[in-house]
Amino acid sequence: MPDRPDHHVDLHVPKLETFDVPASANVDPKGFVREVDSFTVHPHGLYMRRGADHPEFGYLESWLLPALGLRVNVFHFRPGATPNSHRYIDVVEVGGDRRGDGARDVGKRGGTPEGMGGGAPTAATRIAPMTEPGDLPVDVWRTRDLYLDILELDGRVRVEDADELTAALAAGMVSAEQAAWAIDRALDAVAGIAAHGGDVDAWLAAAGHPVTWAPDVTMCEPNLPAPKRVAIGAGPDSPAVVAKTYLPDATLDRFPEVAK
């Protein structure tokens, strides 16, 4: 984002999310269990759509695209809200496991990273991207957000939160390898989108990762009662934890001005 005199870098560990297909649940970055209207597993990724109780938007659609290291989102904004994007892309590591197997790496690199076996992953452990056909399908998908965001609005593209990635690297929250991987994913995406006239969907289709979006959605009411909260990175059936505060839909992080 553009430098501002009052700009403060949000230093935080990589954010984790869980997408439990059999349970029709998405555990968001703050541990809140969100009911999912639909999951669809495709050869190249996972599609999700669900309601969102955010004051700015009422519905969210997402595609997890492991081979590209991206999560592509459409936020359905409420009447009167000012959209900040038509397509909002997160650079993410994507991993997964079979329900009941415990968290494990199913990425191209193979193996079970320290801290991932037998339980929920932590922000400090690596999720290697799923890139091979044999990696799919899995029951529970997991993402680790690597800070960089790519926003497309009216064909114009910008990259945000490079300062967060730099700060996380300096603080040892991500490795140099992870940071370089994230930058490469973002650069590839920006170049591909630019080559297709700012059309994200056209680039993805040409790259062999076609995406489609719901023709109509039912917006969720804003500011609903807080849903169940579990440990960050855990599954929806995990024991509940007490939330000190509740922010309507953890995707609020993408709209920080609302939190003020």
C-alpha cells in the first residue's frame, strides 16, 4: 500500500485457516468456525462459498489454487459499501490431510514438518504447496497466508502488504525461502494478469486453473452472534475456546479501517 506518515506495519505471525469439506466448515484466522454453503473439489483446487457477517460485505467466494500458491476471492459488498477489489488474491501455502489422520504435509516436498504431525499446524511450521495430482483429494484443506495480497479493481492491479512480509522476515516469522517463494508467486500473478489485460479470470483459465463464480448469492446479516471459536488452525470439531472479543468475520483484517 502507499506509504503514509501514519502508516503502522502490522507485525503478526502467518495466518492459518482450515477448510473442512466433510464438516462444511471454514475455521477462519481467528479460530471462528464459519458455516460453509458449498465446497467443490476440482482437479486444480478447492472452491468455497459462504456467508459473512462483516459490516462491509455479506458473502465470500474463494478458490484455493495450490499449484499457483494463491487464494482468489470475491467479496460481495453490501449496498453503500465501496469495493476495494473485484478480485482479491492472497499468496498462501496450501496443505491438507485426511480427516482423522492428523495434520500432515501432502505437498510436493513430502514429509511431515516438525509440529504438524498429530495435531493442528502452527504459524511457525511450513505447509508445502500441493502441486502434484496425487496430492488430491484431501478432506481438510489448510492455508498459511504469506502476507502479500494482489487486488484487482476495474482491470487495475496493485500489490499490498509487502511491508508486512519484510517485517515478518526480519522478525524470523518466515524464512528467506518462504519470503522468496511468496514474492515469486505474486510476481507471476501480476505478470499473468497484466498479459491478459487486467482480467484475473482470463489469466487463470489460460494457466489451466479456471474459476467460476456464483451467479447469485444470499447476503448474510451483519453483526450476528459470535460463532463457536476453536484454537487457531484446529478443526471445527475441536473444543471451544473463550473469545475475549469478537470481530464480525475475521476477513475484517482485509478491511482494517472498519476495525478502528
